[in-house]
Amino acid sequence: MSGSDLMVVVLGPTASGKSALGVHLAEALGGEILVCDSTQVYRHFDIGTAKVPPSARRGIQHHLIDLAEPREIFTAGDYRRHALEALADLRHRGKLPILTAGTGLYLRALLEGLSDAPTRSEPLRERLRRKARERGPDYLHRLLARADRKAAAKIAPRDTPKIIRAIEMRMLAGKTVAEIHEHGRAGLSGYRIIKIGLAPARAALYARINARTEAMMASGWVDEVRRMVAAGVPAGAKPFQFIGYRQLREHIEGRLPLSEAISSIQPATRRFAKRQMTWFRGERDVHWLPGFGDDPEIAAAALQLFPACR
């Protein structure tokens, strides 16, 4: 099958098997993987972000990972720029692009384009950070909920950078985030897009999330965090705000027992998965499959969407 005008998007919550299904489809259809994940763009943070190790890629090239150093700021606009470059390369080589998408905002930025959002205001951001320090980590989320209820519903109460950006957009543009995103976009053109969604049963997904957390710990997650702390990556760096990395840093610094860190990571990841599904359920034209991407029956059902390759 030619990949010159077709794009496959595999979307779903964390631990649903997107990466495994992406590799399976790439093998069958002559494709390469474009990772669409806001955590995997950062170098050195591998285990807790669930990057596919080279040994599990089965020779399939993976793009759009390890693009930024931990101290750097990486935006949806940066992702779109890198993704367009990767797409141009794949088209030139006749490879089918297969996106494995866990970050809905990045997927939207690529497919629908970016809005004309206001630029960053560091003075405003510093005032908001000070308010968060003075009144507690949930204060900004309550503030956003009063100003932009829909935006607040899509952002975790303690995801301070995203909350600050949403408040900043609301205050500087005088519009909600949704209103800003409705205007000024130039979407991706030249592709016929097939979206495949993974929707395993909630209980099974939550059990897999718990098991995966334990497997990550056994794979050396604490040591990975310890190396990043020793390398001088500051606590305020974006990767240390990811689920798990914040808790494990607190453990390494002696502020949180390891058992409590793990018991905090698992429910936080489950809540994150629920928010992902809420976002992805809003995507149009998705072929939803009721299972995990590494299930042979689900993989076979996904391939049925490509008749020329049966």
C-alpha cells in the first residue's frame, strides 16, 4: 500500500497498547511511527514516559521522540513543526505515517492547525505562580474554572503550566480557550486520515495501569529519576511535573516514602487515562475498537480497515 496520501492515527488512553498496535500496523503496511506524546519529546526521561525501547520496535523507525532537553520549553507549535518535517520525509520515501497519539492537544495542533493565541506574558505568569505558592496548588484551577469552565474541565487540577497558559489566554485575549482555537487555524492537507481508537474496558485498563507502574519501578524508574536529579535538572523543569516523576523526586529528596509515591502514581495515572478518553471521545470519525492494541484480535480488526492489505 502506498503511504503517499494516507495517514493512520492510533489514539487512546495511556496503557491501552497504542505503541504495540502502531508497530504491528507499520510492519503490515510499510509504515513508520510518529509518536504524538508531550512527555516523550524530552530526552533522558524514558521509563516513566513509556517510550518504546529499541528492542521492542521490531526495526520500525520511531520519530518525534527525544526532541528537547529537560530544561527546554516545548510547545504544541514546536511539535507541529517537527511533525510536518517528519511527514515530508516519509512522503518522500513512500512510507505510511502512523501516529500513536496520547496527547490530544498535539494531535489537534497537527491535524487542525494552531490558533492565533496570545504570546506568553512572563510578568503575568510570575504573578500566577506567586498566587499558587501563597494559596495552594489547587487555587489556580479554581480560578480557571470561574473564567473558563470548559478549559478547566480538560486540565488536571495540579497541571500548573497548562492552567497558567489557559488563564493567560483568557486574560490577554478576552476569549475562552475554545473560542481562540476556533479561529486562525490552517489544518493539515493532502492526507486521507484513518483514525483507530482503543477503548478497553475501564477495569481492565486500570488493572494494566497498576501493573505497568510496578513494571516501571522494576525497570529502574527510581534510578532514572536519581540520575536526572544528580545531573542538575531542576525541580521546575517540565518533565518533573509529569505523573510519577514528581512523586519519585520527592521520594529521592526524602519527602515521600516509596510506598506512598507508588500509591500516588497509580490513581493519578488512572485519572489521566480518564481525561484522555474524555478528550478523544470528542474526535470525529474514529473507528473504536473495544480492547488493547496488543490483543491479536484487536490488531486483526484494525487491519480489516485496510482492505488492500488483507
